[in-house]
Amino acid sequence: MIKFFRSLPFLLCSFQLSAATLDVEIQGISEGGVLHLAIYSSKEVFESDRGDKPGSQAGIEAGVVEKIGKGTYKGSFEIPPGIYAIGVYVDENENEKLDTNFLGIPKEQFGFSNNAKALGIPKFEAASFVVDTYTKVQIGL
């Protein structure tokens, strides 16, 4: 039992060493509202998310839902090293979904990591990036 308690600080430190820091900066926020930001670890979840299921779910490593104003948002996340993609939108009318017109084109600001563009949601590969010890991602809306 004493050996366990002696090794406890080492075990706790080893968990800390496996985390990486991801700094995210969202630029060009023209209207305030509720920021929905998700850091995806799953290709399938990223490519199927339509911004209509806020909150945590399998395939999303981290994220934030936070009231913001115009300008720039900066956030920092501790996540395991790996390959990720980010999707973000500003819910201007605070109805907990990304509003679209009759053609499915978003009426609220949105963006993806690597500033990936597509008709609809880009492929995971186009928006993905590697996080090792420290990574900074900037997304323009």
C-alpha cells in the first residue's frame, strides 16, 4: 500500500504530461450572441454535425458554449495530442441552432479550422490539424 502512495505523484504527473494545449482564436465576429465551438476528434461526428445538437457528445473532445460580443474570441483547451477539426458558429438569436435559409445556407456566422470552405460542411481532412504539445488555430468568420 505504501508503494502505491509513493507512486501516486508520478502517476498524476504522467497524466498531466499527456495533455497538449490548443489555443483557438475566432476573428471577425460581427454580431454578438452565443458562441458554439466544438473540437472534434471524430471524422464521422464532424461531417454529420449540423449545429442542431448543442452540448457534449461522443466524438467531440472539448468545446464551449458562451455568450460573446462583437470582435474576437480567444480560448484555451487542454486536450490529448491527436488529430482534430473545429466547427464554430455564433447563435445570434440564441435559439440553440445554426439557422439556415430555405436553401440550407447559414444565416448566422460560422467557420471551420483551416478556414476550410465547402458547399455544406467540409471534409474532416480539409479542416483537420495535428495537436502535439502546443497548437494555435485562427478561424475567420
